[in-house]
Amino acid sequence: MAPKYKLTYFPVKALGEPIRFLLSYGNMEFEDDRFEREKWPSIKPSMPFGQVPVLEFDGKKTHQSIAICRYLGKQLKLAGDNDWEALQIDMAADCLTDLRMKLGSFFYESDEAVKEKKKEPIIKEFLPFFLPRLDNLVKENGGYLANGKLSWADFYFAGILDYVNHMAGFDITKDYANLAALKNKVLELPAIKEWIAKRPVSEV
Amino acid sequence: MAPKYKLTYFPVKALGEPIRFLLSYGNMEFEDDRFEREKWPSIKPSMPFGQVPVLEFDGKKTHQSIAICRYLGKQLKLAGDNDWEALQIDMAADCLTDLRMKLGSFFYESDEAVKEKKKEPIIKEFLPFFLPRLDNLVKENGGYLANGKLSWADFYFAGILDYVNHMAGFDITKDYANLAALKNKVLELPAIKEWIAKRPVSEV
């Protein structure tokens, strides 16, 4: 029987990896559909809002990586025990999107001079403001992003970290012990270790 | 007795307005704390991750506008009846964030030449691709963004629309009947009409 889930994405980790982590953690068999970059223009029109990752199941295409992770998180009891806990998880996840978007705002700039000009305040001002707060959030939450326990936001964090580090140009956890420990905690979960050992190798 | 809720934000609609809409719709009395722009540097350090809007209640500061709207939506039964419905709402809301970020990517550019260069593909390519799909989503969902019924995502859409239009430089709903109808449907809800009549006037 074909797997129930099919994840369509570029042949990279980036926004697809948190979804792959959660599917692996939940022992939910999935088809890991990675297309080559040159095929994207022909695939794009068939994707909702022309974007990937797309997770297809029950004959339906779902999109938006954070929304998908939240949905899978609910199935896996990783989405908080009440509305307040869910809010804490959502707040942390959207902070990670802010981080990603800030880094992307210079990373995807094609004009080198503009890129360098945009990069400087993000590396020298934004990250030194943002990262201690994120690290402290994990510290205050007993080693997790929210509610003192594992949630889908932790998988999101560990899943996008290679991508985030690639854009930043360095390991953003290097000076932040709580962030580094959280990353390791997720990566050392047996199901995640197993997934990492068998996944295709990609830089980002 | 002081209101239970306090919303702290710039003296604009933008990301604060969907929250004000939901609080108004829910008849949840709130202090509409608008600070002047010149005070922001002194306020910023006391805000979670240095950002606003912040909604304070039960002695706690919550942040991230989408996360707050989802939380309020749950309290108001505007968040879907099951996980699948909640996913549809979340997908739509995060699409609106994509729209907002795309427009912001040129709008906040200070170099005029760079700004014009960035603006062109977004106005000429991104919007003509994105808006028909958003319009069609509303059409397929019986006049709402998800599940054929009112949800917090509809409030989010109507709430950020002035801000989005300001960045785009035109009313993005002008050629899209379903989007225009959805906007009017939300704005004509009695509680929202009442809020709009009494709120402070601001361009954005």
C-alpha cells in the first residue's frame, strides 16, 4: 500500500524538514517527494498558492509549513494541553519565522552591495537582540520552547536550523547553551536519529 | 474595574487591528494602549522579543499577532470545529502573512532605486499570481477564507487590509469581487461597525 502521506518539496531540508521530523517522530510513513530545481516552474502552478512544501493526504493538498506542523503536532499530542499552552507554542513558532524572514531578507538579495548593507544590521543588531531572548525562553521553559515540555515548535526549531545557520553564515546556537541543548535533544530522539541516518544528504 | 485586556501597539491599525476587531466582536473590553512612535525605543526592551502588538491579560504579555488572533478565535468559537478545519484557517492566515511580507520587502526599503526594482516584480508578477488564488479560495469557501464559515482568519484579512493596501499603493480587492465582499461582510458586522465608528482615525 502506498504511504498515506506525500511531502513534495525541493531536495533540501529547509521548510520541509520540520514536517519530515514530525512524520518520522509519529511513525507516519510518507513518500518523500523531492523534485529537482529545474522542474519547479512546471510544478509551481499545481501547488496551492504556488508554494511548497505541500503535504498531501486523504487526497488533499495542505500547505504552509507552520500550519502543517501545528496540525501534525495536534495528532501527536505535541500541541499543548489547552488554549494557553497552544498559544505559547504558536508564539515561539512565529518568532522562528521572524528569524527566518530576517535572515532571508539579505540572503536572497542578488545585488551583492545591497546584500552586505542589509546583512550588517541583522548580524550585528538583530541577532544579538533576538538570540539571547530565544535562548532565555528555552531556559525558562525547562529546555523547551514552550510549557516546559516537548512540542511541535521544538521540532520546527531543530528542523529549520541547518537552513537558518546557512543563511546566517554561522551556527546561531554556538554561544547559546540552551538553544544548542534543545537542538541536540530533538536530534537525539530515536525516531529523529533514525530519520537523519537514512535521509538524503543535502547541504541546506 | 480596569479592562481585562490591554493591547499595546503603535497608533495605527496594521497588525493591531485584527486583534482589536476580535476583541470588539467578542465584546471583550480592552485598553487600547497606543504609544507615539518617538517612545518606541524606550518601550521596545520591555516587550517580548522587542515587538508589538502585545496583548496583556491575566498579568501576562502575549505577542505575535497571528498567534493572538488564533487564541482569541478559539475563545470566540471562530477557530474551526476540528483539527482539519483549524488547519484550513491556519493555512489561509499564513498566506496573508506571505502577502504582507512580500509587500513589506519593498515598502520598507529606504533606497528609492532598490525599492522600485523590488516593487516591480511583486506588483506585476506576485500579486497577479497570488490574488486570483486568494479570491478563488474565498469563492470556494462560500464567501469566507475557510470552511464555508466565519473564522478569525476573516477578521485578520479585513483587519490588515488598510495596511496591505497602503503598502501595495492601491486597493488589492478592487478587481476581486470575492475579496471585496469578504471585507465588507466583516466590516458590516455590528460589533465591527461600532468599533470602526469609535476608533481613533489613522491612515494605516
